[in-house]
Amino acid sequence: QVQVAETGGGSVQPGSSLKLSCAGFGIQRTASMSWYRQSPGKQRELVADITSGGSVSYVDAVKGRFSIARDRNMVFLQMTSLKTEDTAVYYCTVDVISGLNITKYWGQGTQVTVSS
């Protein structure tokens, strides 16, 4: 059974750094791995994505501040120069390949709060 679990959230001050980690269990082959976030009253948005080949993409709001990386069935999000508007629940997703199908699995989310 596939499971995805995030760790590393917390409460920090503006300008701080934080690293999120995500592990996928019960997975043999993955395609893209991604980080999404959702703030109260806002739609969930894709923050960063990394393909199996290592190509990365970021939403404009985090370019130059966040960095996504992966290692086998783990994906990381290094966040620097955090702003109050980065406050959100952050979700990890793993696109799992099974035969000709790709299924996206979500973690339970981890809260990141940036406040002075």
C-alpha cells in the first residue's frame, strides 16, 4: 500500500529558513514529485515540481527562495527568506507509475506558519 508522509513544518519568523521532507512508502516507480500549498480561503496551488529526470519548476512567488530536490522515494523542499504569505499547509504528492497508469498520491499535509 502506498503511503506519503511529510515532516518538517513549523512556526518561524519572516526571513527564516525551513526544510520540508516527504517520504513515499510502498512505491517502486515514480514520475513527478511535487509540493502544493493551501492557505485559508485560497485555492491549493502547485509550489514546486521535480520530474524523474530532475527537471524542476516553481510558481513565480517562490522562485529564487525555494528549492526542490529528490532522492529515490523522498522529496525535499528547502525554503529560505520565508514571508508571511508563505504561511500555508504544505502537501507532498508522488506520481506513482504502475504499468501504463500514473496515480497521484497525497500526503496529509504539514503546517508552515511565518509570523513575527
